[in-house]
Amino acid sequence: MFDIHRDRFQWLEKWTANVFTKLPLTPNQVTVISIFFALASAYYLYIGDILMGLIMLIISGYLDLVDGAIARAKGLASKTGAYIDTITDRYVEIILLIGMSFLPFDTVIFPSYIWIILAISGSLMTTYAKAAAKEKDLVSQELKGGLLSRGERILSYWIILILCFQNFWAAASYLLAGVAIFANFTAGQRIFNALSAQQSPGTR
């Protein structure tokens, strides 16, 4: 849902742009740097340092906001940059979830690695459902929205790690399962919307 209400966060984007446009970094460089912070987050989760893992994740997520703000502020927004950003977002989320697989979550019906696999598949299918709908000319505009788009998922991962740091493993485990379920539900929403748009008159 955050992706269709981005205008509500323009104040943060403008502040970010004012700060980071002074740095000698291109938007694409900032995008790639976010991967390294995601890798650092996964590493710290692997060694059991949840607090540092959370901090690295927050920085990685913030850089994802920064790259777009810098691109728009410097007039460097491009299709290439948007493509790199989308690919990087997928890698960041996958890397994070792999890092989370080393945490001792409780079993919620299934072992935690099953929920992590489902969360990864939901993340990828949510994006692919959007890309495929545009590629196959089912919709004239990019599909956005849904119950659990990337913004909500990243926020959920922050909350999960906060709960883990506080040793609320049961709550964290149920939230992880919820993210996995609703990420795939969101993919289903986008698939349904794409098919519905194709069947509606005047959509092509």
C-alpha cells in the first residue's frame, strides 16, 4: 500500500534529497551500496547479533529511499536507474530473508525455513506479477498496491527483528508466518487485477 501513497512521504524525500545530494554519489551507486548493507545485515544475523543486523537493515532500507530522492533532485531519474533499483530491491530482500533463516524462530505449524521460502516466493511473485502484466500488455499502467507490497514487508522485517532482539520469539515467528502468507496473497491480488483489467473493455 505504501507504493500507492508515496506522496504522503514527500517531506521525507525532500529532506533526504537536500542532505544526500551534497555527497559525490550517483543514485545508482547508492542503490548498489544498499546491497552491501543488506549483506552486512545477513552476516550479523548469521552470527547472532540481532541488533547490528537490524541497524544494517534499517540503513539498507533508508538507502533505498535515498537513491530515488537523489535521482529526482539531480534530474538523473532514468529507466536504467529504475531497473537497477528494482533488481536491487529483490536481492536485498532475498539476502535479508536468508540471514533471518539462521535465527531460532519457533515452529508455527511449519518450521521457520518453510515460511522464509514462502516469503521469498511471495516477494518475487508480487514483483513478477506486476512486470509480467506490463510485459504481456494486459495493463496500460504498472500494477501497484496490494495488502503487503515491498514497503510493508520491509517494515514487517524491522518489527520481526525488534521482537527477536527483545526475545519475543513467539510473536516474531507468527509475524514471519503472516508475512509469508500475505506476501503470496498480494501476488494473488496483482494477478487477479491483471486478469480483470484484461477482461475489462478499453484496457488495451
